[in-house]
Amino acid sequence: MSISTDRVTTTFQLDGYHVVQNLGIVRGIVVRSRSVVGRFLGGLQTLFGGNITIYTELCEHARKDAYDLMVLHAQQLGANAIMGFRYDATEVMEGLTEVLAYGTACIVEKN
């Protein structure tokens, strides 16, 4: 069973659908580190100010990977939707960050 992006929501209801079964919490966890090259290039970008694109890309990739793992976890449970979706990030140690995507896996049907 696949989960389309329109059935992953930060809310606890999904317009046009009703929850048939709550399958519990699902999550995707990724731990990323900055490479020596990334730190060097990021350091150079900070000299000029503005968006530090190398770190933005690293964060975006980590979020996407955590999201994809969460969706896979939900699909393994037989879900076709995820509600209450959130991200969290924690610096495990200097240069090492955990990104967590989590939500509640559900089976929904159209109203």
C-alpha cells in the first residue's frame, strides 16, 4: 500500500477521509555529519553572509531521508496515511545531527 504526499499531514484529520484504524507511531531517523570539505565551504560562505547553501542542502537531504524512512515504516504496517507528522532535530555531538520524522500511521477511507 502506498502513501501519497497528500495523505501525510501535520493535522490530526484529513479532509475528505475518515480514520478506519490507527496503527500507531511511525518514525524515520537519520544521523548526519558534516564532512571536512562541507565545513570548509560552509565556513567560506559564512564570510559573505546570507543563506549557507551547503548546510541548507545537507539539512534538506537529511529531512527527506528521515521522511522517506517514516513513510516506509508506515507502509510496512499497512498504513495509507500519516497524521500528526512532525520533524525534530538534535545535535548528538559537534558536527553530528540526528533528524527524526514521526507521526501516526493510519488507515483512512474516503468519506
